Amino acid sequence: MVAADDVRASRTLDVDRLRRTLGDPALGRVLGRLARRLELGRPLEADLTLADATEPERLALGRLLGRPASLRGSSLRVSPPQLSAALSRAGIAADLRAAVEALAGPVTARPEIAAVERAARSRALEALAAGRHAGSSWYEQWSASLQEDGTLTRLVRSASVRLVAHAVAVLDQLPADTLPLPALAERATGDTKALAGTPLARLVLRALAVREAAAGGEPAAPRDLARANVQRLLWESAGAIPDDLASQVLVLGVTASGSRPLAGWLCEAAEAAVPFRVTLQQLVSMPVAPSVARVFVCENPSVLRAASSGGVGVGRGTALVCTEGVASAACHRLIGAIAQAGAAISWRGDFDWTGVRAVAAAVGRYHASPWRMGLADYEAALARGETERLKGPAAASPWDPALAERMTLSGRAVMEERMIPLLLADLGLAGGHGTGSVSRQWSAV
């Protein structure tokens, strides 16, 4: 039968007395060796020997045991079972492991840690393999990058591996059709704020950057993923909308039918030749049916500004849409409606790699015709001067392969605003303000 005093002792952990005994600085080597054994998953019971023991070590150990410590020459032999018994009898600690962890902090054996990490890594890899996009080149590239650059290891060791499963759940919902980011987060994780500048958001954005590059978009460097405009474009590329009011498109001369206010606003702005900015929120909440026969798409707002104030304008049935850089979700939604209505779409951008990618994407997505984006147009622009250094990775120009080859050879970019007089002339011709036709000009490209 266990004595009552022994029961009370087994439940005791007197931290103050423990610090004065086993926690004595003179026994630092003893405590460190015992904690190391726990870390390595080894039993505490085996004797340990302190070589070149000091007099303070011998005295501190003797006080703890209640008798002189055992010396073998200059070495001091320490019996962990005797330490444990002494601490228990004195009511200081129930056992030696409890005493060591009270002083050194909780110790998890390395083999246990390794087993836990292996299990966590296995769960993460299973989640990646089960994703809806598994097998896609971009998805496999993203998955491999998490393992190759140490991201997965860091997530495992920080007990954040659940982020991998959540990232897969988010990607499983994409691409979407103008799905607000909070709604996407709630669907995938149950938390509407899970994608609001969080580590999870950064993990998903990495995947979307790889996806965009694989689709022919401009690759985003890791440092660029911290930029708000890059994040917005990546989300929008997959149909996830961070802010449907911030996603906008600038138009001139777009007319539309519909009973909602937006159709009237567009027609009034077109009649007055006033540029009009449309938000994605408006396009979604007030659907319109565009009623233009031809739409020209430019990249730089200076072209649209000149068209609205230079006395040329755009004619009836013709409109100008400005992407203001990379096309937003609002821009794509409007152009999609224009294409569905059967209008002819002519698209251009800067003579740089971003512009070439944009035109290639428009040709594939909307069957658009390149607008003054041929080799002859580029050569003429080079001849006029005012060029810039061509930056970034090259892109293909499938509508005119010689264009990309020439751009690579010259290494020079020409911004769209350098071509405004020509572009305004095209808009005038298309609107019936001149002779000839834009299509004939394209045929010469």
C-alpha cells in the first residue's frame, strides 16, 4: 500500500526548491546532459559522468543527494535514479523527467518530432495530389516549387501545414466567374478573411502566378507578389475579385441597351464624347447589351484622352476601350459582352513584351484583330525614334511571328502614345471621317 506522504510527494512540483537544487548553476552540465537525453529519445536512467568535475559541482550534487558525491579521480559519477529518488522524497518533483522539463522547458524527443513532421508532410503531399488541378503543368510546377525551395518544410516545422490543404481548397474553386474574394475564402476555409493579405493568400498567389505564366502571361517575380496591383491582377486572372469597385474599365463611345441606369449613362457619355469609367460592380449588378459595331482597344489612356479632345472622336457605331495596362476583370467582362454581341474587336498595346502578350491573349480569347501591331508598324515606329529599352522575357506574336523576332533583335520598345496621330486617323476612318478602311491598312501589315 502506498503511503499518503508518498502520494502527496508524487503530485508535488516545488519549482522554487527545484531551482535551488537541480537548478543550481553548478549543476548546469548535469541538467544539460539530462535534457539532451530526452531530446534524443534516450532513457534517463543510465549513469552519466562529468569529466574534470569542479568543487562547486561536487558540493551541489552532494547537497541534492544528502551525502558526498562519488568521485573517480577528477570525474564525477551521477546516478539519475538517485537524483529522481532524492527529488521525490523531498517533495520537490514527482520524477526526474518532470524536474528536467520544469527547468529546461518541455522536451520532445527528436524521433517523435521527426515522426510528427513526416506525418504532416505526408498529409500535405496527399492534399496536393488530391487537388482538382493535379496533373496540370502549372499546378505540378507550383507543387514542386513548394518542396524544392523549402516552403513545405517551413510550413511543416511551424505547424502550419494546414495552409497547404487550404491553398488547394482555394485553387479547387478557381477559375471562377467574378467571385468576390471574401466569398471564395469562406467557401474554401470557412473564414471570409482567410485571403486578406495572409500567408494563405501568398501561397495561392504563388500558384496563380505560375498559372498565369503558363498561360502566356507575364511572369511575376516573387518580390512582385507583394505589390497590390499585381495581386489584384492575379486574383482577377482566375475570376476572383478582391474589390469589384476598384476593378474598372475606361471607355469612349460605347453605347448599350438595357433598362438599368448603366445603359443610359453609357449612351449619354457616348453622345457627348465624354470618357466614362465603368466598374465591375456596375457591370455585374446592371448588365448591359453593347450596341457598337466595332471596338478598338488601346492600352494607354493618353490615346483615349486624345480621341475625346482632339476633334476627331469616334464615329457612330465605333467605340474605344482602354485597358490602362493589363486588362482588368471589368474590362474583360465588358469586352466579353461586346464580343458576344458580334462586334468586331481590334486590339493593340505598347510595342513591348507585355503589349505583345496582351494582343496574343485577345486574339485567342476574343478573336480580336491586331490593331497596328504588325512588323511594318513596328519598323515605322522605330524609324520615328523615341524608343525605350525592351525589358523582361520575350513573348511570341503568332499573328506576325516576324514582329517578335525583330523586337528581340532591336531590343527596343515603342510606347503606344508615340503612335497617337496614326491611331486617331484609324478611329476617324473607322467612324466615316476619312477615306479607305482600317481593314485595308491591316491587310498591308
